[in-house]
Amino acid sequence: MTSNRSCVVKEFPLPEREYRVAPARCWDAEPRTYSAPPRRDKKRRRFLLPLLLMGLALFGSGFLLGRAARAQEPPAQACGTPVSILGPDGGSRTDGRMPELPTGQTEWTALGREPESSASPEDWNLILVNWETPLPEDFSIPRLTQLVNGHAIDSRAYPGLQDMMDAARAEGLQPTICSSFRTRDKQEELFENKVRTLLAEGYGRTEAEEQAAMWVARPGTSEHQAGLAVDIVDKSYQLLDQGQEDTAVQRWLMAHCAEYGYILRYPTDKSALTGVNYEPWHYRYVGVEAAAEIMERGLCLEEYLAEICE
């Protein structure tokens, strides 16, 4: 059995922004002064005016003669065969005009097929990290953005996170980040702490490690080490248990996280695939395109990657 865990060790004042913004630079350069341009000679302007009028007259004559010549030419013929455009009923038309789009569709696609996803399992934001697929030994994060309260996240995932937090607060909510990037040493510490707790409850070492891995990822298999995951709780309820899903913050995040490129990484019915129990506080950045499909279809990341690999 596991006990409720609070993810906040110490309270901090609620910031307006997650990121520590550097103060604005001060510029103290002397203001520049400009002198008015010299006035042109009136005699020069009187000399240029007749030339300008003559040029306009010649241009107008040439334009009228060109239109008269084109009017006597036969109409141009189409080159090659008429273009075939796929219609909404699967048929084609050869009059060269685009048929009306079906309701809700914004553009036609080749042969009427839906555009293929540009997502690839090789994309940095779709890296799979789980109990079967640990991070590569040489894995590194190009750049971390430091958050308040000692947290950090991959800088490429930061803009979406900040926008999501700002939007939630604009709705009167109080989301609180209680965990983010972790080093391998920190992950080892958390895992061993969970194992010791289970040992104290009477589990054997092997069983304790297996049970611990369902709640705290083994070192090397945590998305927190990838810098793409954050644990977010409601300030009014900071326990990491199933009750978290009933908070106003989690209801809003589950409905809107995909708009900012995040997904609820460990849904309630996907533990057999993810290897992790339901965590209604763990959000993972995958990008807006992938997040929209995953959340709309009720997939987990493992299922989504299996589909785009086919």
C-alpha cells in the first residue's frame, strides 16, 4: 500500500511568470539631432515638369496601342490535357474550376486524402522514455530554462508551458508546478526512497522494486530526466493521489493541455502499456500536432508512436 504524498516541501509566493526574466537594459545614448534638407531650386522644378508630362503622354500612347493589338489575337489555348480536380463525392471535374469545399474543410488535398502527419519518432519532442525504453547513455538536453522555485524544463518546451499556466490563471485557477527536470542522481534518490518505504511495509526487495517502479520511474526511464515533463497540482490540493483529478486545475488542464502541446502522459486505463499507474498530475510535452491527436483519440504516447511508425 502507498500513502498519499505531498509534492510541495515549502510554500512559495505565486509568481506572475514561471521564468526569471532579466531586468531591461537601460540606454543612455545622447539623442541625435537632424537638420532639415536643403530646399530645391524652383527653376529646376519648372524645367522638370514639361519632361514629366511628355513621358506620361508617351507611356499612355504605348499602353493603348498594346491593348488594341491584343484584342485582335485569338484566345490562348490550354496547354496539355485539362486539370482533373477531385470533387467532394470522389469524382473529378475537368472544367478547371475548383469545386466547393465540404463543410469544415479548409483546403483540398492530393487525391482527396488527408494530409499525412509530419511527426516522426525521431523528433526530439516525441522521444519515448519508459520502463522498456530508457534514455540513451549519451542523452543530453541542449538547453534548460530555469523556472522559479528551483524547477527547470527543456527550453523548447517552455513557451507552451508558460502559456498554459498563464491561461489557467486567467481563468482564476492556481496551478502549481511541483516537479520538473531531474538529474539521474535525483531520480535514483527518489526511487530508493520509495523502495525503502515499501520494504518497511513488509515487501521483499524484488517486489518492493517492482511496486516502486509503478510510481517512481527507475533511473534512466523517467521523462523528468528528459526535461519534457512537469507535475502540476492545484494549490488547494497538493497530494499526489487520484483525488487530484477532481480539482478545478486538473479538469481545466485535461481539457486544454493539448492546445499548448502537452498531454496527460499516464491515463487511467493505459498502465499496461505505459508501465506507470494513473497519474492525473503528470504532463508531457509532445508538440501541438501530436498532442491534439493523442488527447482527442484517447491514446497514450506508446500507441501514437506505434501508429506513425507503421
